[in-house]
Amino acid sequence: LRLDDEITRAEATALIYRLHKEKDEDVATIGVSFPDMTGHWAAAEVACAKAEGLVDGTTETTFEPDKTEFLKMTVTLLGYNAQAERQGYPVGYTIVSTQLGLTKGIPSAADANVTRGMAADILANALDVPLMKTAYSSNREGSSK
């Protein structure tokens, strides 16, 4: 499981998107949303997550799949991204994730150093966080799992 490895944007996006989707979708039929994702194993999940408003590129044309950004994605999945953005990126996401209890029991969690093991703990903590009603294009608005 490589729990001590940092989780990459590509790994995090695939994980977050798979948690988000309501049914098994054929993501293999989705096109590439960023040129730097061409041929990447997570290209379809990144394209779907981008279309759903769960992730953005680091620029309009790049995704940078090997960078890290797990807290931002988790806060966005839960619908608290507007609250975090009011405080600015990246610190707003760190503050909101702490307020929500996502980083409870995790020493020094920040997007720059979230490991795969920490990501599992963050998602386990997320199970106790109510979903914020969101405006992204999913039909899950206001639902809770």
C-alpha cells in the first residue's frame, strides 16, 4: 500500500472521484482534460473529476499529476471549498480541514506532505463530516452518504 509515500494529485483525484460517483461509469470513454494527462493511468478520472468541479488544473492547461493536494480535494468533495477559498489557498483549505476534524489524530497534515496512510485517515475522519450543499454539477447536491 506504500502508506508512507506522499499521495499524488492523480492518486488523490482517482480516489476522490471514485468516492464521489454514484454509479459505475465507464470512465474509459471520457477524453483527456489536460495535455499533461495524455496516456496517464488516471486521465479518465481526472477528466471526470474536472467535469464535476471536484478538481482544477494547476493552470488552465496543466494538471501536474505528481504534485500533492489531498486536503483541498477532500474539502471540495465535502462541499466546503467556498468557505476555504474565502481564507485563501492553500491555508484556507488547511484551516477548514482542521475545523471539520479531517486532520484529527494526524500530525502536521498539510497538502505538501499528505501520505497515502494519512489520506486513509483523512477519509475516515470525513465520514463524520456532514456534506455541505454544493453547486457543482452533480445530482448529489445536499445528499449525504
